[in-house]
Amino acid sequence: MDGFTSPLIGDHSDTERTYQLELRLGAEHARQRLAIEHEREALFLSRTGKHVHPENLYSMPAMVRLALSLGGLYQRAVTNSRALRVTRNRFVVPGLPPALEGYTLLQLSDLHVDMDEANLHAVIETVRELDYDLCVITGDYRRDTWGDINPAMDGMRRLRTHLKGTPLAILGNHDSVLMVPEMESMGYRMLMNESLCIEREGAALWIAGVDDPHLYRTHDLAAATRDIPPGALSLLLSHTPEIHRDAAHAGFDLYLCGHTHGGQLCLPGGIPLTLDARIPRRLGRGAWEEEAMQGYTTTGAGTSILNVRLNCPPEVTLHQLSAGPDSAGQ
């Protein structure tokens, strides 16, 4: 997996990216995905009109800045947004093969790398010192949900040089499908309703990734699970926790996601004002369970709308797999 490369190298026009995307996904899939993207970009309301996407309201940054400034909280909130922390989570998986004991995943999410240079620098400085077996990235690389992808791709290129191995990544609701060939040319492995097997001393961990379930709703769990053997240890990468029930029914053991930013602007005690997702609040931040599946929703490393956070620190997360309390020393 570490040798994965794509034929696309360097900066390219959208026409060239489209050609490479058709090679990667097939012409029909690529054109359908681009058509959906063009229909929905920069919309304030979803097609049903029932769900608001506040990041697409042009006046929202000014409104948030004004509200925080009137409360004397703006500078504090900006400082908070750059105070990145490393969070550790342990998944206890009964029957975990001994070869996977202690296997560690670094999860990055909601980077929005073109939002704030100081935040990107903090991410780079944090991840370069961490010890992990595999990096997974659960979407949202761009600041806006529309427009030029080049600034975000420049940031992801800079970050890539500080990540070990071949990171696995998926798209979020801020991301254009044209990012796929570009990121694969950098050495990221994009999972577009696909799965792959990670092997360690004969033990297997299947990792599946789906396209964005939130705005574009182009996820396909059936395609993502097609190659996973029945009963195999499996983990799903989804940008949002919104398909948690479907993933549990599909038999996944683990689920990693982001999107919510943990609320980003929260009341004291970390109570979110909004999660911008169709989910129970228990799924908005941190570890959770759905039937036999364990999940984790990261608060993310970056910010959306405005580079501010209150009572909700940004994070990168290290997830360690373990068979349980008696597994130490195996």
C-alpha cells in the first residue's frame, strides 16, 4: 500500500482533473458525481428545504464575528481554534487477533487547510511527532463548499510530507470529487465507496470508506462492503455519523467520522449550539456505540465558517485497538 501512486502529477486544470477522474472512477460514475456536485454547490438549503447548511450563507462569518465581539469572546475563540490537542481513544474489540493488539490509527478530520495558516502549521507540528500505524482522514479539506480547490490541495500537499505511510482518505461535504486524482497523485489513497485490507502478521483489518453522506448523499455501503468477507474485522470511514444505523446493520465493528466539529461553538460544559447533522446528540462528539458497533466522532482539527472555537478544542485522535484489559503483555 505504501507504494500507491496516481498518474496525475503537479497542478492541473479542471479539464485534466476530470479526465483523470474518469480513469479513476469510470466515466459514468465521474460524470454523475460531478453533476450532483454542480447542482448542490453553494446552496443554502438542501433540496428538501428541511436542512440548513449555514456555511453556505455568505453573511454568516460576519454575523458570528459580530456576536462574539459583542460578547468580548472573539480573540479568545480565535486562540482556542489553534490550540490543537492530541486525544487518545481505545477500542476494545473482543477476539481481536494478537497481531493487531495495540494497532494505532491516527484520525484527522475537518482540516479545512485553506482556512487558517496558523492552524495548518499546528496540525503539521503535532502529527510529525506522533507514533501510529496508519493515518485515516475523514474529509473536509476545503474552506468553502464551492470554488477553487487549489488552495486546499496546496495545504494537503504540504501536510502529506509529514504523514507516515500511505494515508487513507475520504471526501466530505466541503470537498469536490476533482480532489480525488489530485490527492492520489500526492500519495493519499482515496476510498470512494471502496474497501481495502490491512494485513499484519497474517491478521486482517478491512477498512471501507464512503463518499459524502451529508450534502451530496453519494455514499454506497453496498459497494463499500462488497469485498469484505463475512465476519471479518471491519472499520468504516464516513465523513459524518449520520449513517451510523446503516453501518451497524451492515456489520461494521468500528466507525470513524467527523463533520460536527463537536459543535465548534459550545456552551460551558461542551454543550453544542448546533451539530449541523441529522443525528442524536450523543453522536456529536467522542466515543459512542450503536448496537455491536463502536464509533468515534472527532471534533476535528480545523474550523468552518469562521476560525473560532469555544468550549470545544480542536483535536487529532489516536485510536488504539485492544482485545481487552487482559491483553497487556501479549
